[in-house]
Amino acid sequence: MTDRYCVFGNPIAHSKSPAIHAAFAEQTGEGIDYTAIAAPLDDFPGAWRRFTAEGGRGANVTVPFKEAACRLCDTLSRRAQRAGAVNTLILGGNGQTHGDTTDGVGLVRDLARHGVNLAGARILVLGAGGAVRGVLEPLLTAGPLGVRIANRTAAKAAALAQDFADLGDIEGGGFDDVGKGYDLVINGTSASLAGDLPPLPDDLFAPGATAYDMMYGAEPTVFLRWAAERGALAVDGLGMLVEQAAESFYQWRGRRPDTTPVLEALRRAL
Ligand code: ATR
């Protein structure tokens, strides 16, 4: 029987994950069936239970279920414990559910694809919500000189930095004292969705800096347009999406797909 996987979200109809995993399966010859499922907002554990009862072996989890998925797991990877969120569920042979999060490693691999060297880098992260919490562990363990978190609600950035202070030089605050001369600025706010740009100074970027937006679309986000005008290399989050999927696929199947052709096809279809 074909092994079943899915992505849970709500809404989920426009998810690119089924197409990405179908491409991975074709490329590797792994016979998997991967669908998108809209889980009920008030009963994520029930959706996962039903799926596994019908032969489901694993799942991706997206908005708004990443924290609920984390809570139902019997065991968690260290990076998922740190994130307090899970984007990958794995059903073990013993019937237990293991949770992992692959978003952070997806971001770090996409940055590597674009030639960004994290070791020794001065990094600014905009935002202090779940998306940012999910990527801090791999960013900090890549050996940057320092990570600054800036958020509209400064206290949230300070508290988040505190939670990760054991992993490296990290501090948090508001946008008014954001600093300047960063090698990498990552936008993890949802401001782009509203077409908003956090208030940022013109001298934010060091020469040769990269601006990364975790969001993507057919057109560059407001943040990426603003960054490109100030000389930064502007990169959107489509590569992160493909890389996190590849890491999930590896966790389920033990095979690493070649992400480049899959990313190129997605880019053409945007
Ligand atoms: P996610 O899971 O996507 O991280 P979230 O936890 O709701 O979602 O976090 C959204 C982030 O985007 C927060 O950092 C939020 O700032 P606040 O903590 O001050 O609310 C930020 N954000 C959302 N809209 C924004 C805007 N228009 N300008 C600046 N920051 C914004």
C-alpha cells in the first residue's frame, strides 16, 4: 500500500506542499501519496488521529496548528522543543507520534544557497512571533557574531531573546534603536501581508548585505523592494519553503531530494 502523508492547515487549499512532495517522490522513486487536509480549528488532535487510523504515516503542519501539533507529540526533537512548535509529524512503529520542526534548517539551507555566510555575521531579525521563534536555534548555532531581534512590541522581542540567550549573543528591542550595518536582515513579521514596512533606518545594511523575507509571492514584498533600493541582495522565502519540505521528506523517507529543479519549477509557476 502507498504510504500516506499530508499537510494540515486551515485554510490549506492553496498550499504548494502537495506539488513539492509529489516532485520529490517522482525524483526519488519513493511511492508516497501526499494531500492537503483542512483540519477543524477546534480539534487538531482528532484530525491527526483520524489520518493515522486511515494509514497516514506523517504530516506537515502549518498555520494555525503548529503549537497544537507540538502539544500532542509523545516525543520532540530538540529544535522543536526550542521552537515550541512542530511542522513535521512522524508516526513511529510503536504508534507514538514524534514532532520536529524543519523551518529553521530550511531557512539556513536557503541562505547557504544564496552564498550567505552566517559564521561571524551581524544578523537582524524583524518580528518576534512564532515564525521567528521557529528559526532562532539554527541561526544561533551557525555561529553569527550577534543576533538582534526588533519587534513592534519591544517587550516580546526582549523576552524571546532571553529564551535563546544560552545559545549565543542575542538581544531584543523595538524598531527605534535597531542599530545599523547588518550583514543579514531577515523579515519574519507578517507586515508584508498588509503591505506594511517596519520603520527602519536607511543605513541598516552593511556593504554586500542580504535581505531575506520569509514571505514570497509573484512580486517582491515591500520590505524586499525597500532593501534592494538600499543595495542589499533581496531574497524571498520560496526557497525556505522548498528546503523545509525537503528536510521533512528526509525525516520520513531517509532520502534527500535535489531541491534546485523543484524550486525553479515553483518559481516559474508563481
Ligand atoms: P507568525 O506565526 O507568522 O510569526 P505571529 O506570532 O502573530 O505570527 O507574529 C506576527 C509578527 O509580525 C509579530 O512580530 C508582529 O508584531 P507584534 O508582536 O508587535 O504584534 C509582527 N507584525 C504584524 N503586523 C505588523 C505590522 N503591520 N508592522 C510591524 N510588525 C507587524
